[in-house]
Amino acid sequence: MARIAHGGFMHETNCFVPMRTDYEYFAKGGENPPLARGEEIFERLTGNSFGTSGFLDEMRDKHELVPLIWGAGGAGGYVTDDAFERIVCELVGRLSQALPVDAVYLDLHGAMCSLAHEDAEGEVLRRVRAAIGPDIPLVVSLDYHANVTSQIVELTDGMAVYLTYPHIDRQHTGGRAARILQRVLDEGRPTYRAFRKAPFLLPLNFQCTLVEPSKSIVEATVAVEGGLILDLCYAAGFPPSDLYQCGPAVICHGYDKKAVEGAADRIEGMIRDNEERFSERLYRPDEAVEEAMRIAASAEKPVILADTQDNPGCGGTCDTTGLLEALVRQNAQGVAMCVMNDPVAAALAHDAGEGAELEIELGGKHDIPGDNPFKGKFKVTKLANGQFTATGRSIPGRKVNLGPTALLTIGGVHIFTASRRMQAFDQDILRHVGIEPSEQKILALKSTCHFRADFDYIAEKTLIVLAPGGHVVDVTQYPFKNLRPGVRLMPMGPEFRPGGE
């Protein structure tokens, strides 16, 4: 039986939105559990849908587990230095007090940037490695959108990356990380590592593993694991993170140099060979609404409009109004929209009560280019406390707290309005306020791909909408400062030149 310390610190950072992610955001939670320490980790994450949940399932009865600290901040703007230092210092402090240990497991994201550290996870691992020394096994689980860096690879002895987008294997990935760590404990630390970066950035809309070419790339990594290969991972990257080594990566740990290098080369070759296949049809708001109304007129199932550029799961503010304006302007009927993050509007609705009418400015409160508050008269159709348990495939069993919520109605459009941000990836969001998603004509969801896990099977068709938002699909529009010169900003796109050279 080994003594294994474990913890987690996750954030997906969009460096180009005005928000900052502070300590309180991690401490309070929302769509994620609040910051957990020691035994609280067992209480909050056992049976949940996180990497740590799967790790606990696999290892709790086999080894002595020493829980440290665990926090997840979702996606948003830069992590403040205060938040980063407080959480990492506590993580390392608790780890130091727990020594000696036989191994360490960390549940990380891989696309975190703090104001002081562009490669935030690399800095976390550097400090952890300094605490435990060079010989203790250190294994991590990472998100599919991780911007894996050379520092992350050098400091780890094993790695498991999500295999799905939409992410329906978070828990499974933690279990894979546990099995990788078990093999390291049994057979020794891997001698060799390989690391490859793709020559282009990949917008999230083109990363979905339900379709090609991402589907085959991920499947190819799974087929190789075993034997002389400890792990073979593909991480598609997160373009809104401004760091030197942003973008897709291939990582391999193993016990034979030729096998490790060859496996990494094969996956890198698949990425390069399929560059021009990474694509998807995108619609402007009015164009999307017109097409959705045309389809919905004869469809038996809802048409989904994915408001991808305001996806809070990519750091969007979750309150832009471009798609809402188009829906109201074209008098769309039978529409349910979620989630509109506007705590002021939610509070006003609760003060007014169900059945009341409010003249308010909804959303548009973060100075996103091209976006404004939507002014109108809304009926308060339903009020709720924002607390429910998700049951969909993406985050099954997760307890959600969005604060005071309201269903506001204008014309034929119902808007789920909450006091906190949340990506629309579970049907129970709408059911919480009395809306059955499958009975709507049109569903307007602030999401990029995750909604597909719980909504695809009820959808007639899905249209991806380019309304204003902080998650800009056209990566060439981002004002990068730290990105490496020469990388292509889109598949088959222009190369990045600092200062617009």
C-alpha cells in the first residue's frame, strides 16, 4: 500500500475578456463545488464528475490517500495573483506537512494563466516537484483543451487527458490517471518523454470529438497505450489563453525511446495531415434565426442555436444579447434561452414577484465589443433559487447553485436569467424553471460543444451562431502578446507575427 497525496487546481483562462477570476470565485463555487480541503475532498468529489472523482473510485480502497486542497474555477479571465498564490501556497504547504509520500496525483486543467504566470500549471508543478524532490512519481489528469507546455511534460511522470469533447469522461480520465500511477508504482518511473506542438491553433468549434478529424485522432491515442508506452495523449489546446506554447500538443511517456518517439510522431502526423479538415459552418445571428424558424415550422424536435462566442465555458461573460435581439426582432416563437447571467435582473425579478412585468436592461454589462444591454418589457414567468442537481451526460450528479434565478419572457422568447455564469450543458437548467427543453421550437444555448452531450438527441438540427462575445472563434482577432512567432492562428490560416509584422 502506497501513501499518495492528491489535490486539484483547475481554471480555463480566457486572457482576452475583462473579467478577473479571484479567490472568492474558487471559494464559493457555483456550477462547480466550492474550494475543498482535506476530508472535504472525499465528501464533495466522491461519485462526482471530476478527474479526482475517478481517481478516488480507483485508488481509495488500495492505498492511503492524503487529500490536500481542491478547487475549480470553471472558465474566465486571468486568475488573480492573490487567488493563485493563496491556493498554490496552501497546496504546497499541506503537501510539505504530509511528507513523506510515495506519489502525488494532481487534478489540473492545463489552460490556466495567472497575471504573473502564463504557464500557471507549469508553475504549480514546479513548486510541487521542488517540495517532493526529483524521484517521487507525479501524475496529472488534464482537460482536452489543455495548452500543454514543455515544462508540464518535463515535470510529470504520467498524464491522462480527456478523450471527449463534449467532456463526458472527466471521471473516467481520473481513473486512467490512477491506473497510470499504479503502473509507475509497480514498474518504475518512465525513462522517456516525447512532446510535439502542432503548427496551428485550433478554435474550439473545430475540436469536437464526435466528428472527424478529432474523432480519429483521439481514438488513435487510445489504441497505442500499453506495453512500452505508459501514456499517449492529445490535447487540442485553448486559443484564448495567451502563452508561448498555446495550441494542440501530443505527449507520450514510456519505457522505450523508439516506441515513445514513434507514437508521438504518428499522432502529430495525423494532426498535420488533417489541418484543412478542421472546419464547421457558422451563422450570423439574423441568418441563424431565420434558418431556425424555417426548420422549426415543420420539425417535431427543437432547433438549437449555439451562441458559441458567449460561452462561459470558454471565458465568455454569459450575458451578451446579440442572439436575443435577433430572436425578438424576427418575432421567433417557442424559444427558450439559457443561461443569461444578470444578477441585477434576477434580483429585480424576485423583488417584483411572479406575474409582474419589468422594464429593464437585460445583459450586456461587460463592455464586449458590438454588444449592448437589451432594453425591453419582460414578464416574470417563474422564480427559483438556482439550486438543482444535474442529470445529463456532461456533469451527472453535480450539485449546481446559480443563486436567485428567474424565467423572463418577452414575446415568444423565455430567458433563463441567473445570478452566476453557467454553460448550457444540462437540460435540468431549464427544467429548474418549468421549461421542458424537448417541447420548445428553438433552444438558444450559450455553449460551444458541451451542450451536445445532453441536447443532441432531442435536436432536429444545430446551428452555430457568431453573435458578439468574449470567446472569439476567429483567433486572428486576438491581440496576443506572448504567443510564439510563426504558429498559424487558424487551420490553414495566417502565421502569427508579433506586433503585426
